[in-house]
Amino acid sequence: MTKRAKKATSPRKGRIGAALASPSLQGRAQDIALIDHLIERVDQGGSTLVISGEPGIGKSALLDVARHRASERGFTVLGMTGVLAEVHLPFAALEQALRPLMKGAEGLVPRQRSALLAAFGMHDDAGPPDIFLVALATLSLLSERATREPLLLVADDAQWLDQATFEVLAFVSRRLSSDPIVLLVAVRDDFKSPLGDASTQRLRLSGLDEADAEHLLDANAPGLPAELRSRFLREASGNPLALVELPRGERAAGDAPWLPLTDRLERAFSSRLSDLPHIAQLLLFVTAENDGTSLHEILSAAEAVLGERVGIDAIAPAVAAKLIEINGTEVRFRHPLVRSAMHQAADPATRQRIHAALAAVIHDQLDRQLWHRAAATIGPDDELAGEYDLMAARALRRGAVAMAIEVLESAARLSSTAKARGDRLLRAAELAADLGQPELMERLLRQADIDETNQLALVRIAWCREISQPPAVNDPAKILALIGFAAKAHAAGAIDLAANLLWRAAQRCWWSSASNELCARVYDAAARLELPDGDPRLIAISAYVEPLRRGADLYLKLQGLAGTAHSDPTVASILGSTANVIGTFDIGVNFLAESSAVLRMQGRLSDLARVLFAQGWAEMEVGDWRGAMREAEESARLAEETGGLPWIAAATILKARLAGMQGNLEQSEAYAAQAEALALSIGASFLLAMLQIARGVSAIGAGRHWEAFEHLRRLFAPADPAFNFGLQFFGLADFVEAAVSSGNADEASRVLDEIERASAPTPVPWVGTMLQYGKAFLAAPEDAEPFFLQGLGLQGPGLQGPGLQDPGPAAKKWPFLRARFLLAYGGWLRRQRRSANARAPLREARDMFDALGASPWSDRAREELRASGETSRRRTEQVWDTLTPQELHIAQLAAEGLSNKEIGARLYLSHRTVGYHLHRIFSKAGITSRSGLRPVLASISRPAD
């Protein structure tokens, strides 16, 4: 704790006693103690506390205590309050909270600064900012201030925060563990949107106990008749606000004893209106409808409605009735339920006149003015609808996609024709589909009422529904439908849309192991579009429908494109994923790294999660296992954050395979079980196929070949959920080894023949290497050597001299597969009584396995070496073996010279979190500064060039 904080904590008993004297805090000593604990331990790391409860239960009062406590201890205290009338203003609450810190925006990384300023409408020179860039900028501002003094961020009534602010708050709440920041969030019980993660603390406020409730009621309404006192205690159920306010609105309570508590409280507040002058009532109605707090706006709007001068004294009766509070030039309701009660009490005609008046008095905030104009409008208004189109465009430039959807929906209501209304709703639905909100999308589409003769609109609807669904449902009927929609788009001249539909159809072919006939129909339909030969979607369609047969041609195309820089991360992602699908991971890894770098810079974390998984898979195959685990860890984390369930499963499968190959069998199976549950929940055969490959190779490493065979044979059984033709060849080498070693050579021979025929006449190098590996295992001992030599890229009938001849670059691209080939060849040579020749391949295999960290295979290579007459020491653990994937990533970036801020910007972490990890890294490595990182990391193996 800071010295300033220590000095401020001395008179603690007195402060708690004062807090408990507040009516809303009766019986809350334990809850206050929890907040005190969070504030006092802030130097040990940040935390998030979500406080929930029904209206009036005391959430805001508890937040007030927290503000007071934190201020006494020298915290910077920032706050935001959700207001239902402001929920349509993107980033409004965030701007309210960050206003005191905005001078520090100059020190932000340029892209973060631009994103934050664009979100706040301060400039729109750049493209639309991704919400995660705005969130990272927010985290950076908070973290920077927290380096000088601890910080408390309070969000009251979070259920009414604008969507953009809420998403930023959710991002920040997951990244506070290393910063002296406490985040307190108050929400109503019925609010469902998640906030925080497993480490987030949650406090649900319940009603006061009987004794405290009686004390509070008697203190605020002494002398009540026994029957009425008993009734108020029963109906309030310990709710402090109800105990204070229900007696004041006794008539409302008597009129409607059956109403829910919230409604009774609103009645209690609105019952006070009849005792107020007419002007005071109108001022309350104006305050309720206004989406700002300006006293000047409220008085001016009231004057416009009444047609007469209204002075500040006119609002005094409302203050005296304890319905509103005035703080300088701002007016606020004492409780959100008061606003709701006033809104309900005003008749529709009055509300309409008030909104028209507010639109007239608001001059400098165009979007607010337009909202009030719309609220004052009955029936269509095409001019205003056009203004709303422009407002939606402004929202998109600010990165507020949810806001743009809401604006377009309002514009649709203002449209005078069915065509204009349908077009606006369809545009909104497309945005909802991009956001991954299928329920919202369907609601918008139901309103659109699209003319059945408008074929292109029907195709756009189909595309919305396709991209909003989980990507792994096995349903061949969807493929046929996509082909049909693509034909309609083609006929309407929408070639780009048709190509996207067929690209999706090809993906579905691969995901669900579609029939050859269906795959051919997708390919033929794509050919009819006459796309340019280099269109990445056309290349991808060919790969996904026939990865083996078209692999060689696509390999040449991808090689030709490999040297070209792609500024569009989507293009690079498609090409990289395509390379993976046909088994050219050495090409794919570069495309995918290029894509992930741009997506990371742009803050497109949902897309980044998917690309990182594919990049990690490619890195695994080319031998960068530490990089692969790094990408898998980050992919899973980002996919969980952005709701990408299939990619959580995929990244977890990658972690399972890596852990299994390194001999961590218990951890591997834990990952596998987690991934299996996710894959089964979405019916994803391609994920189950990847999972069986991961389990199979792990079992082979452990020497359990029959178990491996049982896992891997599922890929080749058409009735099995894990059957997937597009992925069978990924597990070819494993399947053949497991089958031969478990006495099932016939099945291995059949599978190998099928894949060889499908790959003819020229398989891609990776597939060709596996084919030779399988043939070597299946061949009679006296016939095996040519297959070993060809697979290893060696010349001549055997090994001459002390070492292997250089196999050339192609044979070095798959270190794990090559090392297994060398191990098998060395073992074969030893069994042929050629022990001297066996040692060279076995040494190389041992060293390659050691470099990868594949300890089960390293152990087998050493056993073979001992049997051939040579001993070798066990591999010693390296310092970097003790680092987590995230720590290793941070260490590598720091060794490259990046600052903590730059690393934080790259990994979407606060710079303090980066500093915390570096401290742990230094401790594990036994170094004291960044200069010591390069020697520590120098021995990490890199994939072959």
C-alpha cells in the first residue's frame, strides 16, 4: 500500500460507523468490508466486483461508500452511470468516465489514440475503429494513470450503458490482474450480459433482515398504524428504497397492492406529482425525456412547450419532493425509477411535444437532435429517414456497429415505402450477422417484409443467415441451398456475393465431408463465375472440395503468390488456410503470420482468434512448437472473449496435440476432453477428426499403438462422427504406424492406396513424404530401404561415411515427420545388423526430437542408439522450457527491443501486466534485465527455412 493510503486508513472505525448510519446501508457491514478489502489490497493487483440486486436494494449507496473510501486513500476515482435515455449514444458513458484522463491520450500508441478519438467523435480521418482498439486505448489510459496512484472505476446502472461502452468495460475487466485498479459494476438482477471472467467477484445484495428493516421503516415513517406498518414491511421485503418511499406514496400503495415492487415504487414516486404545480410537473416530464442533464436545456424546452418564460425557481418543488437533485447546472433524478415513473406519468401527446421542443433547443449535437426529432414524429418522414442513414454511417465510422443497427431500424420506421423500409432493415440485419447476433438479425429480417420477387434481396438474406450460424454444422442440404443462392446472385450480376456463397459452400463441403458429387457441383458453379485465376476464393474453393487431387496445381499457384505482400488480411487468411488444407504448411505459415499481424494491428480480435489457430497448426507442422503453443493459447483466449466457440475447441485441440507429442499425456487428455465436449455441442466432424489425430499421435508416443489405432480409424469409418475425408491424410503417417504396430497392416495398406490414388499423379511434398513413410512401414524388411531413402530425400542405396548426406530443403520442412522417419530408418538399419550405419540417423532424430521437446520420441531414439552400441546423455531442461507460452511470447518481443507499452499494444494487455510477466521471466531465467534475454532465447529451435 502507498504511504498516502496508509496515512488515510487510520480512523477506520469511525468511517464504518458513519457509513452504517446511512438508511440504504443498514445491515451492510459485511458488504462494505468486502469493498474495503478490494481497495486495501489494490497494490497486490486489480480486481472486478459486480454488484447485483433489485432496484432500490442499495447498490448505488454501496458504490458511494466505495468512492468515499477510495478518495480517502488517495485513489483516482472515475465513474460512469448508465441512463436509459442515453443508451442510444455510443461511447457516451465511456467518454464521461475518461474525460479527466484525456490529456494522457497524446501518449497513446497512434492507432489507439486515433481509435479513441474517432469513438468520441473527435475526428474521423481514419477508418472505422474496431471496438477492441478503443478498449485497448481505454485500458492503456487507465493503466498509465494507475502508475501514479491507484484507481477506482465505478459503473452504476450498467444495464443501461450504451452497448459500445459495455463492451469496452467487459474487455477492461478481464485485464486488471496486474494493475492497481478496482472496477466496481452495479447491475440489476435481470441483466443477462456477462461481465468479467472466472476471477471476477460477484456480490448479490439481498434485502435487510427483519430487525434492520423495522428500524429503517420506523426511522423514516414513525407512528404508522400497526396494520399499515406490517403491510409495508411485508411488501418491501427488506428493500431499503421501498421502506423509505412506500410510506411517502401511501395512496399509490393502497390503490394497487398486487403490483410488483418496481411498479409499486414507480407509483409511489408518481403519486407525488399531484401535489406539485403544473410547471414543476412539466419540468419533471422534460427531465425524464431528455438524454442529457443540462438544466438550461430542460428550462428552454419547457419554455418552448408552455410558450412562456420558466425560471429556475419553478423546479424547486420537485427538488423539495425529493424527486430530483440539482448540482450546479445539472439535473439528475434521485433514482432511475423516478425517471421511469415520470415517463409513465406523461401522456403520449405531452411526450411528443417535449421531444419536439428538445430537438429545437439542442443545436450543437446533431445525433441527439435527430433522436428527439424522431421521437416527436408520428408516421413516415423520408427526409428524417435520410438523416438517420447519415447518422448510421457516422456510428460505423466511430466503430459503434450496434448503434448503427439501432439507427437503421429507426430509419426503417420513418420510411414511407416498403422498399425503403426493407432495404434499411436488411442493411441492419447484415450488420447484426457480422456481429454474430443471429437473434437480432432474425428479428430485423422478420420486420423487413422483402418482396419475394426481389431475388437479390432474398440472396442477401440467405447470406446473412449463413454467416451468422456456427460454422461447423454437418448439413449437406445447406450446401445445395448455397449453390442455388449463388446462381441467383450470379444471374443478378452480384458476382462478388456469388463467389462468397460458393466459398462458404466449399468450406461446408470440407467441414462435413460432403460427397464427391456435391463437391463437384460447388467447383463447377465457381468455374461458371469466370473469376480471375488469382482470386483467392477460387483457389480456396478448389482446395476445399478436392484437397488431394488438386493439391499439386494449387501448390504451384500458392508458391507464385507467396512472394507478394497482401495488405488485406482476409486475402492472406484465405490463402494461408488454403495452404494448410492441402498440406503446404510451409507456405501457409507465412500467409497466416501476415494476416494475423494486420488483424492484430486493426484490433479485429474475432478474426484474429481464427487465424491464430490456423497459424499455430502450420507452425506445429513446420517445427515451431513453441510458437504453435503460443498461438493456440492466445487463440483460445481471444475466441473465448469474442464468443468463437468452434475456435476455442480448435485451439484446445492444438494444445492437446502439442502436449501429447511432448509427453504431457495427462494434460493432453484434459485438453482433449474439453475440446471434445465443445466439438460435440456444435456437431463439428472436422474438429472431432482433428481431435482423433491429436489423441492418436499422443498414444503412439506413449507406445500404446492399439489405442492409437482405435482413435485414428474413426477418421476412415463413414458412420463415425469423426469421419472426414478432407482430413484423413493429415493422420496418414500416424494411422499407418499405429495400424502396422497393432497388427492391422491390411487396413493401413487399404487407406494408403486410397490416398495415393486420390493424390495422383503428383502429391504435394508433405503428402508425398507421408506416403513414403507408410510404404516403408508396410514393406517387407528386405524391400523397405528405397522407401526410407526416397522419403528422406537421400541418394544412393545406403549411408556412406559417418553422417547423412544433405537431403535438400524440401525434406527438411517437416522436422517432426522427418525425425520420425530417421528414427524408423535407424531402427530398421539396426535390425538389419547395420548398427554402424544406424547411429547417424538415430543421432539426428534424437537431436531433432530434443529441439522440438518431443520427449517420448527422444527417449525411443536413445534406446535405439543404446541398442546400436552408442549411449547419449538425456536432454537437459532449458530455461525457456519453464516459461508459459505467454511469457515466452513476451520474452521474445522484449528481446526484439519492444517496450512494455509496445508489447502491451501487440498482445492487448496493459503495460503493467507486461511488466509483471517480465519480472516473472527474469526470476525464472536468473537474469536482471532485458539484455539477458537474447542469450536465454538463442537456443530455441526455429523451423527450417
